[in-house]
Amino acid sequence: MDNGIAHGVIYLISFIFLILTSQYFKTSFINLMQMKGIFHCSLLLIALLPTCLLAQEPPVAAAYNDQIDQLLQHPAVKQAFALIEAQDSITVADNILLTEIEAPPFKEMVRAEKFADMLRAAGIDSVWIDSEGNVLALRKGTEGKRTVALDAHLDTVFPEGTDVSVQMRGDTIYAPGVGDDTRGLAMLLTIARSMRDIRIRTKDDVLFVGSVGEEGLGDLRGVKHLFSEAGPGIDAWISIDGGSLGRVNTKALGSHRYRVTFHGPGGHSWGAFGLANPHHALGAAIHNFTKAADSFTKSGPRTSYNVGVISGGTSVNSIPFESIMEVDMRSESPASLLKMDTILQQAVQEALEEQNGIRRRGPELTVTLDRIGDRPSGELSSELPLIQRAMAALQPFGESPSLTRGSTNSNIPISLGIPAVTIGRGGDGGNAHSLDEWYLNVEGYKAVQYALLLLVAEAGLGQE
Ligand SMILES: [Zn+2]
């Protein structure tokens, strides 16, 4: 149920309960509200109880709260928490060091090699870079029946040559990519170091991942590779990517992106008049597409569409030889996304036929649709152990979970039904994907502690 509706229902139940209570004590609702004294206060509290119980949505089963409580009492976890807090400045230093190594889309190699070295220095002896460019570091478990991955992405949205030097203004760190997602990489290092120093062994294998291609045209290529046939076999996936402690991303917002290009011979606007015109076809395609897409997206799961880039043509008196648009479509629902795909294909095809039909000379136009982005959507049940643990593990930090939908590396495992969450990098930050991105380390260590707690809860604590 939608959060807003759920809360509405809860408040309605509480209100009815208050009315019934006031009837029972033969007093008015207003009187009951105004009555003083412990007895009547207790009545009010009882009336509000359903709100308190149900407002925490979705519920966390007692077994997972118990597991987290037990872990928090465990000496190893206590020591690791203390160490993570003590190493706060090292986490920040690692964050700065890695931020200043640029990692443009498709060119993450230099940062990847440095990150691999840092993982080795953090005590993991099995570290390698796979054929896609992902950095993988395996920490064997005592049983090794499952593999739990902890991921942050190496790449940034910034092109090669961007000034990535860090500027400090007060305590605030300014640099492109500092929070998204270099902070996540630094958190992985601190977690690996503290597991080594406290000698924490997990039952399951833990795979630390520095992934490539999370942003933009990278199109999740790193994580797609990891969950392909060629991947290492991952049973549970935890990404650290953006956002504050408390946000747990369990739903994937899917998107399809296309570059549509109409091709024709091109020619003089007067001398070659009558040739099929790619721009005219593109205009018709946009018209057909937006008209059909508008009516389709008015109801049903939330779905969006956008023509974001149009290009082509040489001069006002030339019939262009090509006309290009880039289209982005997103939906909460895989079925709606597929339907949008069909709507676009049909709109383009109809525009092509129409333009070719009215041409007076020359060859037909052709069209190519290149898929430049494909991120699947999906949603996991909040009853999955990983998600239950992700919620339960927030309680010691005084945070109530909000289960969100986003477009992150977790899209891939979520779409495959593999348990996955994306959790926050903590602290405070903003202006992600812009040159004045910033991060302020306000109790940032808590997000590191949280990530460790969740990792250990999911992978199980083994005997040292
Ligand atoms: Zn990110």
C-alpha cells in the first residue's frame, strides 16, 4: 500500500477508536481530548497506539530485530564500531585521495588500479580486476556457501579533463564525485580494514566491489557483467550510493533510452526540393510519440518520457542528410516500460512511412534506433531477509527506514529477483553530478558502522 494511503487509514482507525472511547465514557470527543489526568492521558495513548504500531511501515519481524540486538552486543561488533569511529579521519582522507583520481565513464582504470591496491593494503589478499573493469576483492567466509557483495561505483559523470581537485571550505569538501560515489569506495576500505583488525570472520564469503559504468551511458555495464554468466555468482547485493542514512533503496526505476536517427540523401532546399526530409520525419515522430505516450501515461504505474536532445542539419537552405533525437523513458513497471518502447517504435515507423509517402523524388529515408540505455525495473518484497535486516539495523542509529525507488546498480539484481539494497553514504552532501558537488562529514562514521552491521548480519558471524 502507498505510504500516504496507509497513514490515512491508520489515522482514520485511531479517530474512530477515539470516538468509540468517548461514547463508552459518555463524554464528547472534544471533552475527552481536553481531559487532564493520568487516566485520560492513558486513554489517549491507547487510542494512538495503532498509529505508533502501524506507522512503522513496512514492519520488521522480531527475529531480525533480535539478530541485530545480538550483533550489537557481540564484542567484535562493538570493537569494530569503535574502530570505525576512531578511523573517521582516515575514511575522509581515502575519500579525498580517490576523488582526485578522475574516473570518467568508460575510463575508470587508473582509479580502479589504485582502489585495488588500497583493498590489498586493507588486508584482502584476493583482489583482481575483471574483464569489464570492476575491482573485486574476496574475503572468504568460514562456510562460504553464499556470497554477499558490498559495492560502490568507481565511475563519475564527469568527462576526462575535469578538474577533480578537492577544495576545503571550512569542513565542507568540494569536488566533482566526492559524494557520488567516491565516499562509498572509502567506506568499503574502512570496513575491510576494521574486519581485518578486529578479526571479524563471516560465514558467507564477502565480495567487495568497486564497479564501473554505473552512471549515464555506462548503463550499469559493471553490475550487468557481474550478474551475467561470466559473473562470480552473487547471492545478496548491498550497494552504497548517495543519500542519507535511513534511505534504503529496494525498488528499481527502469529506463530505456534510444538514439533515433533518420537518414536521407540531403540536398539543396530549392534545387532538390521533393527529397524526403529527415527533420520533417523526426518532427512527425515526436508528434506521434508524445501524443500516444501522453495518453498511455495518464493512468497506471508512474511512467515518464522525454525527448532530451535533437540534432542534425547543416544550414537553413539545405535538406538535412540526418536528423537525430535522444529519448528517455522510465517506469516503475517493466510492462509499462515495454509498452512505451512499442509506442516509440510505432511512432517512428509511422513517421518514416508518412515522410517517404509524400516525397516527390529520390530514395526513401531509413531510420535506425540505437538503444543507448537499458535499466530494468523491479521491486523486492520487504519481507526478504536482507531488506528486513537493512531496516532493523537502522534502529540503533535512531533512523526509521524509508524504502525508496531509484536507478542504481541494484536495478540489475532487483530485476533478477536477487536480494539487493542500495544504502546511503551518510553525512551530509549535495549537488551530485555538478562541478560544485560537496560532502560534509557529519557523523559520517555512522553510515560506515551501519554498512558493516548490515553486511555482518547478512553474511552471518562465523567463529574466528
Ligand atoms: Zn552514484
